[in-house]
Amino acid sequence: MKIENKIINFIRAEAKSASGIVVGMSGGIDSSVVASLCVKALGNRRVTALIMPEHEVTMLRDVNDAKQLASELNIRCYIYPIDGILSAIIKCQPLDDKKTLGNAKARARMILLYAYANMHHYLVAGTGNKSELLTGYFTKYGDGGVDFLPIADLYKTEVIKLAKHLGIPKAIIDKTPTAGLWRGQTDEDELGMSYAELDAILKGDKKQPAKVKKVKELMEKSHHKRTLPKICMIHESHSTLKSR
């Protein structure tokens, strides 16, 4: 498959100077596809999976699915619950709003991924797809804070096709997509439409004006997530040194 080979070559190039790659595996389709591609690119010894559940929200089924796939890929897999980190944050700053708490969970997971990456000279592989990135359906400095993005130019519907090609377990492919930020939360409920509808609109379909308007609003409101922080320019350039 042409797409598979292109992503594998991309991963190899990105990880050239690193000892390996760490992936946060949720038991969902995106992280499963990324983990599988990383193993194809680098071999099982240079890929590690972290499963980071939260007892009130994470379903045991998701943990087991992630563990099972990690076992099939023959990669190191560690379970790091995020409950302790969340408790410490809430002790300092109560988080009554579920979205704020959800963002804190995503950022807690990124703390653990980067702690592991720093200790082992690894890179953190992002699991975001094009549909989510364009609409801002990710947490800034959470799951959006990564070193590289292997599937970020694939719409969600394309990720599903790639997952089938890679032989990702059907139980993972057929699972209702969720970020697992609060109990009962699903991606499509949050987005207000199915991924099939979203992808069609992102590709130019204008048959549903109300949903087209919503997608445009999501893209505009999340623009800041896809750009570097703005700098108040005082000097013409930051340095007279030229990059090679």
C-alpha cells in the first residue's frame, strides 16, 4: 500500500537520531495504527507503548485491547494510571468544568510520555488524524504536544481503511471513537456529526449548510492550536546566525 510505505519512510526519517519511539496507546484506532506503523518502520525493540488509564472513565475493555495489540506487536508496554497526577492538580486548582478536567487528563498523559521519552532519548509519536487536527479536536499541549505526526494527513475515514489493511483487530476498528475524557463522551457527539459527514465536508461537500457552517466555525476557533505562539517582534530577526 503506497500510503503505508510513505508513512513508514517518514517515521524512519524522523526517528533517525533517536533511540526509539514512545506511543500513548488508548485502545482506539488512531493509536493502534500509529503503533503498528512505528513497529513496521523501526522494529519492535525501538517502540514502547504507554497505556495511561483513569479509573473513573477508562473502560477495562480499552486497556485490554491496547495490551493485547501491544502483545501482538511484541513491544514493551507499561500501564501508568494518571489518577495521582490529576489528584495533585485538583488539590492545587479545583477543576469543576468537565472540559477543563478533560484537557488536564490529556496533558497529564503527555507529561508521562515526555518523561519516558526524555529518559530514554525517544521521540513521542502523535496519533492525531487530519479530521481532528483541522477542526481542533485535540488538546493544546496535551495530545497535540508531540514530536511528529505520522497520520495527520489522513482523514479519519482513511485511517479506518489503513487500519483494515494493517490487520488491526476488528474490535478496535468497530469501537465508537472517544477521547475518553469523561464517562459517555464520544468524538462524534462532541463534533456534532459523524466522521463520514465531517470528512465529506472537509473535502468540499456542501450539501448540509448547517454542518458546513459548524465545521468552518470549528476550524476558525481552533486556528491558534495549529500555529506557534505569536512573538512580539522587537528586532528584525532573533539571531544573525544562519541555519544550515
